[in-house]
Amino acid sequence: AHVKNPPPAIDGNALVSMCLSRAGIDRMFGVVGIPVTSLANRAQALGVRFIAFHNEQSAGYAASAYGYLTARPGVLLTVSGPGCVHGLAGLSNAAANAWPMILISGSSDQSLTGRGDFQELDQIAAVKPFSKFSAKATDITEIPKSVFSVVDWAVAGRPGGTYLDLPTDVLHQTIDESEAERLIAEALKSRDKALIEKPRIDNSKIKKAVELLRSAQRPLIVFGKGAAYAKSENELTKLVESTGIPILPTPMGKGLISDKHELAATAARSLAIGKCDVALVVGARLNWLLHFGEPPKWSKDVKFIIVDVCEEEIELRKPFLGILGDATEVVGMIHKEIKDDPFCLGKTHPWVEAVRNKGKDNVAKMEVQLSKVVVPFNFLTPMKIIRDAILGVGSPAPVVVSEGANTMDVGRSVLVQTEPRTRLDAGTWGTMGVGLGYCIAAAVASPDRLVVAVEGDSGFGFSAMEVELSDAYDGNTNTDYYFGSNNLNLQCFSSAKSVYAFIWPFQTLVRYQLPVVVIVFNNGGVYGGDRRNPDEITGPYKDDPAPTSFVPGAAYHVLIEAFGGKGYLAGTPDELKSALAESFSARKPAVINVTIDPYAGAESGRLQHKN
Ligand code: ADP
């Protein structure tokens, strides 16, 4: 007689993967190991692209940026205990930047809690300061509801980080397929609609905003990465072009409307914020980046109109007018309201003229500095060459990733953003070490774009630099050795662990063949070379290098070649130009090691007052 095989049992790992896939998650970043390896494998089999890192911190930064770029939660998968702790870096970065992200972590066996199980930790408590919502599936039947709720919470209201805890025993529990389908259907049905709904916009506030803008003498429109996240570029462009109001993007708001737009006040920032009388602030917080909206940078009489999805944000800043709602919808409504009785400042309006003239003056002054060819390189000479090379790529414009003190500072004023969401930098939290994770996220989120990272050697070194400390690298570039990605390799080659752990980003770049060109501004240290006065250095460790110093002339370009990528060393304009031309057209992983005069940078870049 014919005996039918019983339907395959679904374990917790498989059920989580099924639910993620049903929730529309199609990318995951992480590091596998006990107890989540099979979760990653199952997810991959269901069509989720799993980008396997070596270090959860960078994978978490990637997940956070992926959430920002796609407006869908970026997922970080980690192992229990230490894996979860490493993942907190990414989760906290998502929280600080208001980007949607989910940390999914395996955890130890529930029946052994408190007895010192393998990698045991109260992970729900550990993630608390950095997550807006967390769920623990204490039984396999709770998985579907838990997965859908962390997904919905990540994007609800102000986006942020959420956490899903999956105990080992739950991942190993099984149910049959029909039961799994029943639970998924039930959880989908009971999804909290209120979470996904956008707040209703108060029309009387739209009218009030229009009155304020209409009667302002010196209006300004400020937009930030919340507006970029909301994809407000079309609505903002319409509003700006119909009213002629000058615009000021925050660093990551850059490109929402091109930096080259004639109303761009970026080069006249001090005048614009110091003199405006009404500022419409869209998806940007009046935090340190915007000088808290207070004197002396802003006029004490400025009337703020704040547009934000987060009610607490509006309450905190106490603006003249707060409009709760999605940036794109609110800006669209303001534009519509104005259209009935249009007004436009026009090119000859004294305010528009003042901002334009000041901007032109400052740009001309900067161009004089940029046109001086300084070798050994200062920061400006290579930055101008890089700016022109990036502009030369055209559309779709490259995503620019930028970090470091001087490098990010100079880059922000020199590099030009022409398209939305093409700038990723240290962000609200000033997080350094994000660069390579962001590169990988950008390449995964926008496969049609080249990714160009302009990194200080210190920012870059968070993920790559410590290799200089290690003599464990034995020159063996056997690909099995370095390209293996399972735990066994890590154990077998623990003597080379520091090498293995620290040069992973290239390996990840090369392994997935992502079109990422990393440019390292190599000035031999944090802020620059050792500038201490030798007379002031005393004590038993006086011969140690300065806390700010790295090995001078480090050969970062050689690191990537160990993995089959392309490395360039550039100390002159011609060398840099040819490295950029070649690597931009190859669209393959590359590192350009740019030698900068170690005395060229300023301490803390230009953020001196914060140090
Ligand atoms: P920036 O660093 O560019 O100044 P911030 O991260 O400080 O930007 O501020 C972004 C703001 O945008 C946050 O207060 C966040 O609540 C808000 N925000 C996020 N999504 C939206 C949206 N869809 N519409 C309006 N505001 C949003």
C-alpha cells in the first residue's frame, strides 16, 4: 500500500524566516552561530538576502542605514549574549537617528535561566534603552505575532529600533505546516492597524503655517533626514519653487533638493539661520546639529514651524507652531493651500538676494582655496578632485558615505549632493566606525548606485585598522582560509583572530562584489599626526605614541588586495585622479589610500568646542 510521508515539521527557525518573509523583509545583515545559523539558512532559502558579516557592530550599522535608505526595517541577526551586546551598537544608532531597525537575537535556553547557561543574558533588559518595543517568543506559537509586531513597531510613528528575542528552546520546538499557516494567518489578521496609520493632519495648522510663511520677511525652509526618509523631495521642490523661499538642508538632508539649486543657502548658513524670521523645519530636530534653535546662532525672535511625525518632539521644542504628520503629506498640503493664492519672493527680493550673494561670496572664497594644488595633500586638494569625480558620474549619483573628524567636516562643505538620500555620515550621534557598514547597506539598498566612502583614517580604522597591531597574519592568502565564514574557521585559526576580526569589511565587500570605493584620508592619526610638545611629555610612558597617533604611512590599500580587491596609493593629484577614474568605472571593491600631510588637520575637525 502507498504510505504518505507526514508533512515536514516546521521548527522555530523556519517559522521566524517564514514570518519575516511574509512581513516583506527581504534583506538581513548579521553574524551567524548558535542558535541562529539555521534561521539565516532558512531565510536565504525563502528569498531573503543574508549579508554575512564578521562583526555584529558593523552589521548593525548596516541594518540601521538600510532602514533609513529603504524606509523598511533593516534586520540584524545576532547570536545570544555577546552577539546581542555587539548588536547594541547598531540598535542604539538606529534609535538616535530615528531609523527603523530590528535586532533579532537568539538567547539561551529558558529552562536553564539563572544557572549560567551558554551565552546567558537578560537580553530584554540589555536592549531596553535602545529599543522602542521588544518581544520575546516564549513558545513557538508566539513567533508569528512577535515577528509582525517588531516589524510594525520599527516603522510606526518616529522610526526606531525594536528587538525580538528567540530562546534556543523555542527555535528548536516544532509544529506542523498547517498549524504554522494558521498561526501566521491569525497574527496577520490581528496586526495593530493603529501602528501603521499616519497621524491625521490638522488643517487649521496648515492654514496658519501658510499665513506665517506669507507674512514673513525672511523665511527659510530647513529639511533633514526625516524628510529624506519620508521621500519628501517632490513636494519640497514644488513648495520651494513656487514660493522662492531659500532652503537649508541638514547634512543628511543634502540632496533632497540639489545643493546646486539657486535657492540653496548652504554656503550662507550663518546668515540664513541667524537672520531668518520664520523657519519651516521639516523632519529635522532642533538638537545640537541645529544649535537647539537658539541664540546666538538663531535670532531670538525666529518663529519655528516644526513638521514632525513625533508628538514628543514637537512638545519638547515648543515651537511657535507644530504640525504633527508625515513630512510629505504636510508639505504637500502647505503647497496646495498656497496654490489657491500664490506668492513668490522672486529673485530680487532683498532676503533672497542677500542669501544668494552671501552664498556666492563664500563659494568663491572656497573655490580659491580649492584651486590651490597643495602637495603633500592638505584636505582640500584631494577633496576637490573627489568632488569632481563624483559629479562626473552623473545620474544615478553615487551614495557618499563620510566619516572622520576633518575628513567629514571638509567633505560636508566641499562634496556636492544632487540626489536624495545619497549622503550617509556620522549622523545625530556622531557615530564613528559606521563607514563600512553604511557602504555595504547602501550598495545592497541601491544596487544601481556606485558607493563612495570618504573616510578619515580613524573612522575607517574602527573596522579595518587594528590589523597593524597584529603579527598573527602569516601571509597565507589561501582563499579557503580567509573566505570561510563559519564558526569552525574562527576556532581553527584563532591565532589569527585579530586579523580575521578586523579586516572583515573588505572581505564582505569583496565576497559580495559590491561596487564600493573606499577613499581613506591617511594622516596618521585621529585628527592628524603627533603634535605634542616633546617638553611636555613626561612619565614612564613618555616614549609611547600619542593617544591620537597611528602608524605613519599605513598601507591600507594593501589590506583589500589580500582579499582580491583593488588597492591604490595616491599622494599626488594625478595619482588620485587616475585611481578614481579606474575604480569608478570598474565598479568593483577598491580602497584608495590617500596620503595626507599629518599636520594638515585641525583638532576635532571644526567641532573643537565639543571636545
Ligand atoms: P537631521 O539630523 O537631518 O536634522 P533628525 O534625525 O534630527 O534630522 O530629525 C529627523 C526628524 O524627522 C525626527 O524628529 C523624526 O521624528 C522625524 N521624522 C521621521 N519620519 C518622518 C516623517 N515621515 N514625517 C515627518 N517627520 C519624520
